[in-house]
Amino acid sequence: MDLRCHGMVAGMGILRTIQRWKSVEVFDTLTSLGERFGLERAATWVLLQLGGAAMAGLGGWAAQGLFFGFVGSVCVYVMLWVAQREQARSGFIASSPLPISAPNLAGNSTPVTSQPCDDQVAVHAALVERVAGLDHRVQKIDSIIAEMATQISQVEERVRDRLDGTRDGIIDSIKDIRKGLGSLQTQQKEFERQITDLLRARDANRRMKYLAGEIDHRFDRLVKAQTVYYPNGPAWKADYENWKLFVEEFYSTIARWAQGIVDPFGIQDDRELDDVNVPEGELLSSFENQQRYRRLVIAGDRYFQIKTKALDFIATKATPD
């Protein structure tokens, strides 16, 4: 019984020595294997201690306990070393980018912070997917910008066409307005001329009516050639000269509005004067007054022939349409 106890103690001492010699690698490897089988770090350590004690107790005495404890410890170490190499090849431990914490011999274990390669692949795939999504968004934004640029160019073209059309329309409107202004100016000038002619015709109508009254009144007294109206021949002569001026003004006035007006005093043949009978009397005793009397009769006859037509014509001109 004592020998078995001493063998157990010796096996446990050898196993602890091996643990100190490769404490980090062996313990981490064993705990990693234990975690693969669902064991915690403390449970894995207890199993290792019980395994060493069991091997020591099977020898029966101290030498067998020491031998079997040593052999059991070596076998466990070799198994753990082989398992560590396999894990290193598979990338379960060695590929971890994070440091592995050492075991706390006081009984408090630090959790392992290693990151499996599957997570890296997932993160990489997520990044690739996000980058692809960003590229898709960038392409969509580029297409939207291109579409907006196309729409802007179309709007600019439509605005340019409208402006060109509006400019042409404005130019045409200006031309029409200028033509209209020219026509209005022409109409205004024509209207002014008509107004001027109307005013002149009214003045001429009033003047011709006055002249006609004077001519008629004086003609009656001159043609009678009586001393009741004139005391002597020179007085008759003076009134005849005034009458002649009125007749000439009447003809010159109507001649400004009508064509073909002949001078009433224009006598081409003196035989026309001889055909006129001159009454006897003191007023016409001189040859000069007799010739004046003959012209009075001829010019008076021509005047009365156009008097009514001339007055009607100038009255029409003096009346607005």
C-alpha cells in the first residue's frame, strides 16, 4: 500500500515536471483537445492528474509505480504532442491571429481568444459583398448622373429652340409693328392732309360765298350804270375795278380745287366786245368806260355760268366724309 502511494506521488511528480517543461504547449494542447470533446480546462487538468495516479497505482510497488507513472506520462505527452502537430497542420491553433493565453495554475483559466479561419472567410466574403454593393450603387449613381445630364441637354435644346422661335417671333412682330407704324404714319399724313384740305375748303367756301355776294351786288349796279348809284363816271369806274378784283379772286380760289377754269376776262377777239350794246348816259360817255362796260357784261356772263357749280363743289370739299 505504501509503495503504491509512493509510485502515485512519483508519477504525479514526473507529470508535473513534464508540465513545467512544456507547460504552455502541452497544457494548451490538452485543453484544446478537451474542448473539442466538450470538456472545460479544469476538467481536462483533473483527468490528466487522475490518469497519472491510476498508472502509478497499477504497478504495485514503488519501482513499478515510478516506471508506469513515467511511461504513462511519456505516452500522454507523446499523444498530446502528436495532437498538437495535427492541429497545427489543420490550422486550428497555429492559424489563429490572436495570442493564446497561458493556463493559470492557481485554478483560474483565461478564455482563448483565437479566431477560426471560417470567420475570416465569412468576413472577407461580407467585405467582398459590401464592395460589390458599393460598386453597384456607384454604377447606379453614374447612370442617374448620365440620365440627368441627358435630360439637362434636352431641356437646354428645347429652351434654345423656344428662345430661337421666340426671337424670330419677336423680330417678325417688330417688322409688323414697323410696317404698321409706317402705315399709321401714312394714314396720319393723309388724315392731316384731309384735315388741312377740309379746313382750307371751309375757308375757301366762306370766302367764295362772300365774293359771290359782293360780285352779284356790284354787278347789278354796274350793269344798270345809273346816276342813282354813282354820281359820275370815275365813281362807276372805281366800283368796276373793285368788282373785277372780286371776280378774279373768285376764279383763282376755285382754280386751286378744280381744273379747266378759264380766265373770265380773257378775250381773244375784240369783235366779242363789239357785240355788246352799251347804254347811253353820262357815266359811260368815255370810250374807256364803254370798253369796261363791254368786259363787265362778258365776264359777268361767264361768272354766272360757273357760279353755282363752283359754290357746290367747294361746299362738298368743305364737308367731311
